[in-house]
Amino acid sequence: MMKTVISIKKALLPALTILSAALAAGLSACGGTGPQTSPAVTTAQVMPEEDAPSLVSEGKAGYTVLLPENSSAALRDAASSLCGDLEKIYGVRFRYTGTRAGLPDGQRLIRLGFQPEDGDAVPYGRWRISVGGNGDLTVTAFSDAALENACGILSVHLRDAKDSGDETGLVTPALEKESKDNSVLSADVPTFFPDRTPSVFYVRGAAGAYSLRFSGCSQDDTAASFEKLASAGYERVSLSENADAVFSVFKKGVTEIILDFWKNTGDMLVIVDEPASRAPLVPVAAQPQTVPKLIDPGQEYDGVLKGMCYILQASDGSFVIVDSGDDDPVFVERIYSLMKANLPDGARPLVRAWLITHPHADHMNGLVRAASEYRDRFDCLSVFCNLPHDRYQTAYENSSYQNRIAKLEKAASSFGADMITARTGQTYYFADIKVTVLGSPDDMFLNAFDDLDETSLILSVEAGSKKLLFSGDSGPLYIGGYLLKRYTAETLKCDFCQASSHGADASACYDYYRLASPDYYLWPADASFYGRHAHNKYIESDTRAKIIYSFRGAFTAELG
């Protein structure tokens, strides 16, 4: 496997420029204290122009650039560039600092990376240059790149004013600027925490869709965020909670906001996108006709791995399928035949949702073939997946990644199915099958990764009286780095647990299986497949549970 690593932060800087600004970007993508707020001034009125202070007074700089504590290297670079520009314009030395200590009496500030002092926080999708009532300048933006852009605009304005005769740089309302917001997704999105800088990432969705992660949050912060969204006119359409997290979906017009809070880590994820099409976010009544079932189609291919696929049948007879195996025609026919065999004679199979954990051929190509050859023999209403944004793909994945996306989109279109992005925290209802997305690429706040396996959806499925966990090909990077930090046994305990990555060994996942403590492991391969690879030692040592190998023929379990 090629191990080409891409820095997410470097890859995102051009994208974040598009997003522009709202909170000060003073930190790297890994967190920090974020933008600061100074004590509120007594008035929000800007000084009259005749009393306006100057950047230069008595041949010296009358202002110092102030940064938040623990500022990122990019923010310090922006401050250094701004000081250099000011020196070129006025011929005097400007400096920047991360503390007020030691500043001369009467020294005013260019507050770089802070929210305005008048309490009028900069909304997401904007940057702003504002003048406070005490004469301080504040430059606020959503990202390091946008902040650099705002500093450049400020420098150009001051240079033009100097050329027009303003020798000392009067700090007047004429300096105030604000970016235009061209993204409908940014409209009316409240500023959740004016004193904190989020990590910012692009997500696949509508143009300009993005996600924010805030650190150091509490349940009180979650309640306050709910209130802000309600005040901004958002309707809460979904709310679910388990022992470890609170998940919610809000909608207003064409904008959807997903807000997830993890109690164990204090992380809060906010995703801004378009509404998730017709995703079934509320329970659906089902007319019982059969006992809910789990069906493992079995994949006997002479020891050749053909992927993963599990079929769930709701009590009304409809189906939910997790992954689809490879595009071997024998196996695709088997999927169809097993659905028919579990329905009354003559009944046409209905797949309410086909869930694809990640876009690798052995998990998605069976769906592609089925859409081409079986669309007249059964119905599929929706395809759920979460495809990482192109910017996150490694070199060895890039050559075929766009082709895989095109195949999935074509497959959904062939069935006439909705193609829906499965977001972390959302809970879907398909008849009496309940699916909660515990993890997805949306919360991959990683510095780098080199394998699409680690972007697999983590799905908690409740059917009948049983609970099942599916993790696709996730491994130590996601399971060890995220899942186990966010969820405890109370959330992960299940009856059936899929052996991740076809049963490959990864000691970082041992705790995951220990917490899941299932009665059955669903192993989408056979032990012999790992003759040249290490297979999972913990699963094999767990004598309390039974292993269902998918190479040993079809297996059906009633879930009532």
C-alpha cells in the first residue's frame, strides 16, 4: 500500500478562502484557546472623526498589533506582514505581541484575530474590519487565509489614504470593511461561541458546505446553541441522545445545520449544508408481516476476497442493505435471490436504503451492477454514503476516486433513488429498522490519512430486539483515535458486531470489540483469507461469542 500523506490544513487553505470569515482564525486545525474578547467598552459609538486617533503619532507607531494567546504560525505570519506593510506606508516600525503586558500607556491596538468589542459578532462566511469606541481596530475572519486577505485590504486602503494626503493614518469609520457573503449556506448561521475558534473543514455537499469543530464544550453550551438556532428561525427536526452524545438536526429554508456534542471529549461538531433530501429522520410505522432478520449472503469464491454485504429485513418485509460486495454477477444474483426467498411468492423486493460504508470496489460495486442489471426486478429508494471531499484524497486514491463517485451517482439515478449523505449523529428510520451514524468522514479532524478505509461509516443498527454494529474497513486511525474517545460500552454494546476491515488484526481495535461485547462477530471473509496477513487475535480469543464467517455460505438470524 502506498503511504502518501497529505496535510489537510495545507490542502484546505484555498477552500477556506472561499468560506471567508466569521470567527478569528488564530489557531491551527488541532485546537487552542481561540479568539479572545476584551472587556466590553462603555459605548459602541465610534469616535468623531475630528477626535480620531492616528496610527502614527509624534513620529512613532501609536498602535500595536495584538494577537490571541497561542496563535498559529499562520496568524503570526499575517501579523508580521501587516506590520511590514504599515512600516512601508508610514516609515515607522510597528510590532505585534500576544500580550498586553508591557505596552506603553495610551497605546492603542489593532486586534488581529478577535471578535469586535461591541458584541456584534462576525457571522460565519464573513470577515470584518471594525473600529471600536475606544479607537481600537479589530480584524476578524473565519480562517487564516481570509484573515490574511482582510489584512491586505486594510493595507491597500491605508496606502490609498496616504497617497491622498492622510500622512498619519486616521482611524475613522472609513476603515471599516466587510466581505460580501456569496454562500447561501452561510446566511443566518448564528455565531455559536464568539470567544472560540473552530477547526474548519470542507464537507461534500452543496457548494460551500462546511463543518466546524469546537473544543471544550459542555451540555450547557449545547443548550445555548439550540436556543441560538431557534432564535435565528431554525426548526429542530430531529433530536437523539445516547449515553455519550447528543445529536440534532435543524433546518431553515435551504440550510440544514447538524449539531453533535460528545459528552466524553467536549467536542461539538456543527455541519452547515443543504437539507438531506428525503432522509427519514422520524419513526415510520410498519405493518408487521415477518420477523426482522439479518441475512449474510455468504461469499464462497475459492478464498478470493469479494468484499462485504449484509442484508437486514424489516418486519414489513422491506430491506436495508449494508454494502454490496464486489460486482461478481454470481453474488449480485445471490443478493436478489435471498430477498425474493424471504418474501411471499410474487412479491417485488423493496430496498428502503442501501448503505455504502466507503467507496472501495469490494463494498460498492455490487450496487453498481445491481443498478445496471436488476433495476427492473426490485426497487431501491435511497443510497446512503459519505464521500470524503476531494481535497482529502491521497495520491494513490485520486486516479479512480472521481470515477467511483460517478458510478455511485449513476447507480442511484438508475434506481431513481435519492443519494443522501449520511452525516454523523443522524438517526434514520426504515420501517422498524433504526440506523444511527456514529462516525463518518465529517468528523475526520485528522492532520493526515492515507487510506479511504479509515473514512468508513460507523453504523449502529437496531432491528427487532437486537443491536448491530457495522464499521466497514475502519481501523486504528478512526476507531482508536475517535470512536473509542467518544463512546463507551453503554453506546457500543451490541448483539452482532462486524469484524472491521474483514477481520484484520489491529490491537487499537481490541478495546472496541471488548466494549461491544457481542454474541456474534460478523466476519466478512474467512480465517484462511489471512494466511499471509495477521487476522484479529482478540476476536478469535473471545470464546464467549460465535464467529460468522461470510465464506461459509448464507447465514440468517432472526432478530425478534
